[in-house]
Amino acid sequence: MTIFLIILSIALAVLAVGQLMRVFEASSQLKGGTSVLPTDAENKYQAKMMLVFLAAYFSFFAWLVARYGDKLLPESASEHGVHLDNLLDFNFAIITVVFAITHVFLFYFAFKYVFNKDRKAYYYTHSNKLELLWTTVPAIFLAVIVIWGLSEWIDITMDETPNDAVVIELYPKQFDWTARYAGSDSTLGASNYMMISGTNPLGVITNQTLEGRIAELETEKADYQIELEKAPKGGLKEQEMIEKIEKWDRILAKVKSFNDLDEANRSLGNDDIIVKSEFVIPRGKEVSFKFRSRDVIHSAYMPHFRAQMNCVPGMVTEFHFKSTITTDEMREKTQNEEFDYILLCNKICGAAHYNMQMNIKVVEEEEFNKWMQEQETFAESIAPAEQNGTANANQEANVISMIEY
Amino acid sequence: MATGHTDHHHEETFISKYIFSQDHKMISKQFLITGMIMAVIGMIMSSLFRLQLGWQGESFWILNFFLGDKWAPDGILDPNMYLALVTIHGTIMVFFLLTGGLSGTFANLLIPFQIGARDMASGFMNMLSYWFFLASSVIMIVSLFVETGPASGGWTVYPPLSALPQAMPGSGLGMTLWLASMSLFIVSSLLGGLNYVVTVINLRTKGMTMTRLPLSIWALFVTAILGVLSFPVLFSAALLLIFDRSFGTAFYLSDIHIAGEVMERTGGSPILYEHLFWFLGHPEVYIVLLPALGITSEVIATNSRKPIFGYRAMIGSILAIAFLSFIVWGHHMFLTGMNPFLGAVFTFTTLLIAIPSAVKAFNYITTLWKGNIRFTPAMLFSIAMVSTFISGGVTGIILADSALDINLHDTYFVVAHFHIVMGLSAVMAMYAGVYHWFPKMYGKMMNRKLGYAHFWTTFVCAYGVFFPQHFLGLAGVPRRYYSNSEFPIFDDLISINEMVSIFAIIGAISQFIFIFNFFYSMFKGPRTTQNPWGSNTLEWTTPIDPIHGNWPGPLPTVHRWAYDYSKPGKPEDFVPQTVPLEDGEFDGGGH
């Protein structure tokens, strides 16, 4: 509030100065001292201001670097990130030099060649030599930037993921993340958004979830049928229920068609491991991420690993990297006991977009393997949950499905 | 075509003169003032969300004053309204100020004047262009008042967020109105653009060859072509989005489970929308920037009393930028899951744009060299424009690199980059244009002292706002975050946000110096002289009090290019385009 008042008073001061200037202008007009073009004094003053601005601008830049230079991201915690940081430094070196030189010339010339009525400007229309020079020199630098940049890009995006990579699926929704490890078979089980239910937030398809989901849909459909009978004839409610039942029939048909998947396919998901709020990755081992999205576009941004990829509904996107620094080591390097690697959402996705996060923990491979063994598999995690479920019909159906399984 | 109705001087009613005018000069003023009103709205919005970003979660009565109890309960901004403000601020600034306002004002004012035409090829279409623009502005403003709030999915309105009312309140009626407004805007832009292209091609006066055109006209001409080729693609994107929103199609939707329900829409892809949007969206950057470069070329040459350096290279770079702008849109989409090979191609084409841009920047600097510089407010704004064009342009080299974009995409680094290179450059040039051509618009001079005060506060605050944002981006702060306080890693950067907000608010308030100067000078300013800046171009040969048909007698004949400033052997330091070449004299632009 006080800050706002300060701003307001600055604003009023600006306005007051403006008013004073107007009075000044009016009085100078009375004296006949008005001119269409800037006076010599005005020209000289503005010319000096050009140099003042140049100095101020460069100082501001230098101050920002000094003040915030060490508050930027710490050193990259991934293998490719180190290469990217080098490339970034190289680019920054070039553009800072270009920025500085052009600004010195721009403002120095503006200062130096201030209007003088006794002088005539140099009539200089063009110079093929000069223009050739500043077409080719940027072109050469850009060629270096392009070649280096693209070779990094190709290394990061187009190389083969090794077979022993840890496979992790990240599945965002408004407004949180869920991670799924491929488990001991290193293969993620099939999934479909129509399979999503309270106990199966990722829509993983296994025999068990398939039976459960079909039973759930049948129950819901039955409920709608009861409501349809109760609804007054010809009313909106009746119409709504008819549409619901039709929709549920279509979803049921689709879900039932998953039974046609191979038996092998339907068991891949059982050993998957699903975690929320934090996921763990081993240091020095390639991690291959698969991204889907449940509702709108999100973007999985892991700034400390220089990694990012959009999560787009209807498709699977990929990114992979090898981490090089464990969380504990990074805590030492940054001298911050509470440091954590984070995953955040970087594509506008709704009201709580600004708070959609997940911690990432990097540990040594042994510790990672140990951690993995402690986790419940997907099959284990849904079995007890469904037995404790409240919907009777669901329970019955699940018991049957478990026997089959 | 160039001859014709010279005695076209009938009495006009108030309505035909000021409201349904078909005169390019009046339409230009209509665009300018509508654009200014929209800009003030967009600017107030930015000040409001800067209050939240600078002092996160604190209460400000002014937020409550503007937004009411629903969107700012107890003076604390609602996150949905934050996104709405960001979205409408972007939409207004990009489309209504820097496309409609900038091109609409200066294409209308300068094209007939500087090519020596009585008016646009079709005055009626020109009038329609303004009225569609006004209608679209009004709808955009109305959308601010609907119950669920205006569109809030970011100015790019990516589906599914913008397609599904379940995804956010702003995707309800507010989004429908946004699409309606943009559709009308596109119609306006096409009517205007076609007219500008036809006028430049057909109505140039005798002697006005393409290589004697001022660079402002070249820029506006090429801009109009870009608009005519790219806006229809945005229209198709908007149309498909309307279908997805209202008629149950699935162009952009697939496999969505939202608000606890399965949506039975499969087969579409949001990536399709992104391609269609950015096929306009990238040329749009140059639709904003090219007129700014054109205005700057004029103002710098005139006030340096020196020919623009490398006139032909300037035309060449305008054409090169325009061509390349159509094959770079994918650099907005490196991380969408697009084929990485395609990303590599777009990196290459994008970095190519740096070459013609560098040529332009170097040519401006060389124009200043050994010039005889008069620091009018317009000149100051033009020098500032060259500075922002360079400062913002160089960071484009980093963002164009797909590999580096991985870590900088959608962070504040991008916000800093495009605000400086596109926003500031275009705004600086627009101010330069208004200060420079105000005497031609209103027959009065603007107050120079207020102009200086306005310039320095604007220029200093502009860099104060956007330069520090590079550092936020390098620290990994994502854009469009209502608050950074949920992440301890950003705690060290709170003071940057506070500094940025203070500069933003002072900068916003100082724009009222300009608004005051503009309206005060319109009524009370001293009368201008015939050719106040000693310019060569044709508009300064028309009467101070504008008339229908622009020139009272026959149309002027052009004998030389527009940049014979300080030509050796001439008594004055300028030679208007209407002065015939002497025996043995070379035409500067023509050899």
C-alpha cells in the first residue's frame, strides 16, 4: 500500500512537472521564442543525453549481472545440459559484443553529429563494400551458431534411447502431475483415457482394471436407466438421460474392445509403479520420459536438467536425458539444505497453472533400485483399494475379475 | 488514374466528415484514436497484473476498484482474472494497437500522401475497414464484462484450454466473444490490406516509380501483402475453433477426460491449431515491425538531413524479411512434439532472418554517421527504436536455436525478447510517427518540451521493465505465473519483480504526458508551417488545412527519390521530390 502511494506521488510529480513545462512554454510563446524545430541548446542537451543514456544502460546491465548473476540456475545436472550451457555462453558472448558495439556507435554518432547550421551532412547514399561486409560477417557467425546449435539439437532429440533406460511416463492434469515407472519389464502398460477411474487415474489397461471399469460403467448406466424411468415424459431430464445412456453405451463398446488386446499386452501394466508428488531417478543412467495429457496442453519443464517437452492430449511426446548430480551433491554445491530439483508446468493450463509441481530426487543407482523395490506395483496398489471400495456392484465384479486373473 | 476529380470540393455534413468518412486522412485519425483508447486499456491491465507480480498476494484497493469484489476480493487479484488480464493485454497490444492502430493509422495517412494519390483506391472499403475494426474493438471490450470473465487462455488461445468451458471460466462466453471480435478484426485487416496493396500498385503519381517510393511506403506495402496472405489462415483457425467449441467437432481435440467426464472427441490435434495460428502469428510479428521500420527510416533520414543509407538494400531486406517470415513459424513449436528434423529446418530459416535485420540496423547507424542530427521528439523515438530493435533482436538468435529453446521456451526470457524487439520497437516507432506527422494530421505542432519529458520517461521505463526480465528467464521462471512464491528456487528474484513493477507503473503513468500533449496540441497547439521538418516527401506539398483530394491543383509530378538531403551543390539541405533533376544530375535512388 505504501509503495502504491509512493508510485502515486511520483506520478503526480511527473504530472506537475508537465504542467510547469506548459506554463513555461506558454510564457516563452508570449515572448515570441517558439520555434518549429529544436533550438541549438535543445539539440546539444539531447545529444549529451544520448551519451548519458548509453552509460546508464550499460551500467544497468552490469549491475543486473553483478546483483543477479549468481541467482540464476545452478550448473546443469544433466549430461546434455552442460553442452547447452556452453552453447548458451558462446551465444551470449557473441550477442553481448554485437549489442555493445552497435549501441556505442548508435549513441556516439547521435551525440557527435548533432545539428550545426553551418555544416552540411555527408551525402552518402550507399556503399556496396560496407553492405557486403555486414551481410557476410553476420552470416559467418550465424553459420557457426547454426551448425553448433543443430548438432546439439540432433544429439538431444534424434539419438536412440538405450535399451536399459529407465522409462517414466508423466501424466499431467489440471493441476498436478502423476509419474509412472515402466517397472521390471521396462515397458509401460497400455492405457486409454476412457479407462480413467477413481482408482486408475492414468487409465492403465489390465485385465483387472478392464473388468472393474466395465462394471463401473454398467452400474452408472443402470443408474441412468432408473432415473430415465422416473423422469417425466417429454421433459428435458428425459432427453438428458437418453443422451447419457447412449454415450455410456458408446464408451462401453470402446472399453470392451480393449479385451481384444493380446493377453500379454494386458499384463504389461501390472508391474508399473505410480507415484505422486515426487519421483526418483538414478544418477548416470538414461531416463526416457513419455508424456501424455489428460485434459489440456501442459509442458513438463525441468529447468535444472535443461529439459522440457509439451504434454499434448491425444499424443505421446518424448524426451530423455542422463542426470549427473544427485540431489545431495547439489545441496552441497548450492549450499542450500532444502534444495530440490523440480518439475513445473510451463504451458498456460488454467487458474492454478502457477502451482503445478512435482519434486525430482536424483540418487545413486543402488539407492534407486532399492527405492523401486519398496514401491507398490500397480496391481498391488489397486487390489486392496477396490476391496475397500463402496460400490457393491464394483466389488462383486472385481472379485470375479481377480479370480480370472 | 492519377488525374481526375480535382474540383471535388462539395460541402460535407458532420456525419460524412467525422463519422462515416471515406477520406483517408480522417480514417487515419479514427484508427489512431481508437488504437489509443485500446492501448490505454491494455496498459492499465498491465499495470494491474504488475501490482500482483511485484507484490504477490498483497492487497491493493485499486485492483478492487477496477475489478470489483468478484475478481479482486479484498483487493487481492483472482488467479483467473490474472490470466484474463494477461490474455486481453496481449490481444489488445498485438492486434488492436500494433496491427490495427499502427498500420491503420500510417497506411491510411501516408500511402495516398506519399505516392501522390487523391485518396485510397476504394474509399468505401477503407471506411468499412475502420468500422469493422471499431466493431471488433467494441466486442473485445464488451467481453470484459461477461459474468465468467473474458478469454483467459493466453493471447494465443491454444485449445483444448480455450475450447472447453470446463477447463477455465474464461473459456465460456468470453472466449466466444474473443473469437467473434477477432473474426471481425480479420475482415477489417483484409479490407484495409487489399486496399493498400491496390493503391500502391495503381495510384502512384507520374514519376513515382517503385524505386522512388519512400521506405515507409515500401514497408506498409509489404506489410499489407503479409496481412492479406496470413490473416485468412488465422480466420480458418478461428473458424475450426468455433466449430470445436459450439458444434461438437474434434479438429483440435482428442482423448480428453476433463471435469470427471470422458469427452468423446478423438482424432483431432491441438498441434494443428498451433500450426495454423503461428502461420499467421509469425508474419504478424513483421506486420507489426515492418511499418515501424518504415517510419523509422523516414524520420531518421529527415532529421539526420542525410539520405537513408543503402536504400536498395533496405528494400531488399524488407522483402527478404517478408519472405522468410512465412517459413519460420515452427520456431514457436520446437517443444510441441513436432518432428525434431522439422525443428532443425525452422532453426535454420529463423536464423537467416538475422541477416536482413542486421543489415537494417547497420544501415540506420550509418545513416546517423556524419549526419546533421536534429533531436525532435520523433527523432529521439526513432533512435530508441533502433536501440530496442537491436537489444531485442540479438536475444532472438538464442531463442531461434532449437537446442537452447528447450530451457528458455515460455520463460520470462521470451517475454523480455518479444516485448523489446516487437512491442517496444513498434511502440517507439508509432510515437515517432505521431510526433512527426502530427502537423500533417491536425495542422498544429505538438509541444516539444512535453515530448522530451515523455520520451525520456518512456524510454528509461521501457528498458527498466523488460531488460531485467531476461534474468528471470535465465533463472527458469515460467511466464503467465500468477505467483512465483510457490517455488522456493525463485525466492531470490522477488526484488526483480518489484523493480519491474515500479518501472511499469511509472512508465504507464508517464504516457498521460503524451495523451495530454496530443489533445492539448490538437486544439491549442501553434499552427504548423508548410514543411516543418524540411522533408522531401510529397505529403508536405499539400495544404496545411486538409482538403478532399489532397492537392488543390493537378497532382504533383515526381522527379527524384525521397532522400536527397544535403545533396552537394544544392542551396538547401533538402530537395523535395517534385523538384526536377538538373542537367547531368543523378537521381540518388535510381542508379
